[in-house]
Amino acid sequence: MRWPRAIIHLDLDAFYASVEQLRRPELRGLPVIVGGADPGHTARGVVSAASYEARRYGVHSAMPLSQALRLCPRAVLLPVDFPAYRRASAAVFSLARQVTPLVEPLSLDEAYLDVTATPGDPAETAMGLHDRILGETRLEASFGVATSKTLAKIASDLRKPRGFVVVPPGEEEAFLEPLPLRALPGLGPATERALSGLGLRTLGDLAQQPVALLERKLGRAAALSLSRRSRGIDTSAVTPPQAPKSISREETFGRDTDDLGQLRERLVHLCADVARSLRSAHLTARTVSLKLRYSDFTTITRQLTLGAPSDTEAALTAGAVALLSAAHRPGRPIRLLGAGVHNLEAAAQLDLFAEPVSARDRRIDATVDALRRRFGPEAMRRGAAAGETRDLDWHREDLAEPGDDA
């Protein structure tokens, strides 16, 4: 069979929860909920992921943790561990890129692959990738194979978990016809209500409607897009990601705090994670930023420009801690803390005439990175990073005044 285009949609099943069950074999088969930074305080947290055992009780992502635990009181609640999920995601996407360089990640657990130019049958290619992911990472995934991104996405969602659905060329409209309206990606509740008001229930119903009728309800752009995609027409390309423009990490506390020592300690962890991400992407940053959200939801951001681009944990942490010290107000509790970097550029080779401290920091970071890869993200911390703010050549800029909501 000749495929004019061959697109695979890869979707890892209950990804965060599955990673946790792999790390803790005793949790396999149990309802697991991932969400919040502090399992002891669930009033404001939300579900980031739920195992399929927990989903049977009605638990789903974005649900308040308090509601999830009422539905499933015996669930095991675990905090989010993004470094672990990023490592697992990187392993899966590395296998995907061995199949084709045309990989477009949508999130840590989801990606499109264009295998049009890959030798062999697309369905067999997808099955081979499924087997490699399962064999090498022990993670389950659902796959959709079709002639467009829209169709591949719908196909992978159809029989989760461990789904594998192929829509051969020429069968697009027949595949879509009986499916409910909400099966179409991007068709939300409001649009569904508008279409239901026209008596439409399935994608087949939608495909038969004149665009002019849909336009009166939805507007021209939405009408054209929905009409085309309900008939399986989608020419959008699989686009590998470009270099990021910024990298940031945030943490929402279980309890608001104005303790400067505690805030500095958490900022160290956030900056360490940002620095690792920079180094893994072979990037450096000229600008460090700090984000604070207070208990009244007032949000401020501050930034400084480093004297030279850096990817070292020490430089980023020193800058962020300096910003925190300047912005901190005793008696004004903080709800959310964030650290980020901007003005990114490709990392250059180490300058032979660089300052000794910079060279030392790079050697330390390389050693710490290796230990963390082997023993986990909390295996080692730099002792001086939390409190030390070295003399840096930087310029601080206020991005938002108190009261601005960022």
C-alpha cells in the first residue's frame, strides 16, 4: 500500500504515574495520583496525572487533589518529580528520533513523527517503535498511524491504554464518520454545544454541513478548519522544535512562607534544574529572572543581566538569590517561587583565558551532572550555592511592579 503521507502519533499512557510505578514496583496495580509539591497539604493542589487504577474512580488530571482523594481515598499520593519525567521522556524521544528526525514533541509524553520517507510499512514502523519503547524503558504507549496529524491523534486516543490504531489511506472519512464531535482535537465544550444546536452529533454530521452554515455559528476560520478536519483533511507539517527562547521552573508551596532561608533553599533546587536543562541543550543564558507570587496572588518578576553568558549552577543561583534578597519582604508570605533564564545562545567552547572560578564551576557542574544522572537529581547539591552571592558583573531590571499579574 502506498502512503502519500505517513504520520505517527505517540502518546505515553498515564505517563507520570507510570514512571512512579516503575520506580516503586510495590505501587503497580494500585491507584496512584501525582500532584502537588507537598503530599501533606492538598487543599490547593491539583492532579497532574492519575494511573488507570485511579481513573476508574473518576480521577483525572487538573482535578483538585481534595476532590480526587474523596473519590479515591485509598490512592497513593506522590509529589511531581519533573527531573525523573524529563529523563524518561528523553529516553523515549531518543528512540523515536532513531526512526525519523522529523519528531515534534507536544509535551513530555506526546509527539508526532513523520515517517513518510522512512523505509518500510508505517504500521510496522510504529509497532517496532512500540516494542523498543516497551523493551528499553518499560513504558506503555498508545499509537495512531494515519495520513495526517489530526487523524493520527484521534486514532491514538481511540483505544487507550495500549492502543494501536491504523487508518489506511483512502479510509479517512469512513473512520471519522461515526465518531462523536469531541473526538476532533481542538473541538471543545462550547463548540460542541453550538454544533449540537444544529442537530449535529458525529463527525460525519459535521462533514456534511455547508461551510456557510457553520460560519454563521462559529466564524469563518473555525468553520473552515472544522469542516476540513472532520473530513480528514489536514496538511499541517510535523515540525521538530527550535531552540527554546527561555527556560524556567516554578514551585507552588503547600503553605505560604516568608522564611528567607527556606525560599533560598528551594531557589537553589530550581536554579540547579534550570542550569541542567541549559547544559543538556548546549545553551547559555545572559539573563536570570525571579518570579514571586504572594498569598494575595499579586505576582512580580525581576531580572538581571549577567556580565557574560553562563550555564553554571553557581552563576545562575547567585543571581537569583541576589534578586530574592532584594525583593523579599518579611511578613509578606509567598505562595509561588520561580526561577528562569532568557536571552539564550549556543554554548561556546570554554575560553582558555576564562576566569579560574568559571572553569572550576564548569568542572564541578560536569561532575555533579554525572552523579545526578547515575544516582538521581537529589544525589548531590553544591554547598555554597544556597547562600553565596559572588561578585557578579550584572545589571538588574524590574520587569513588573508590585501588583502586576504575570
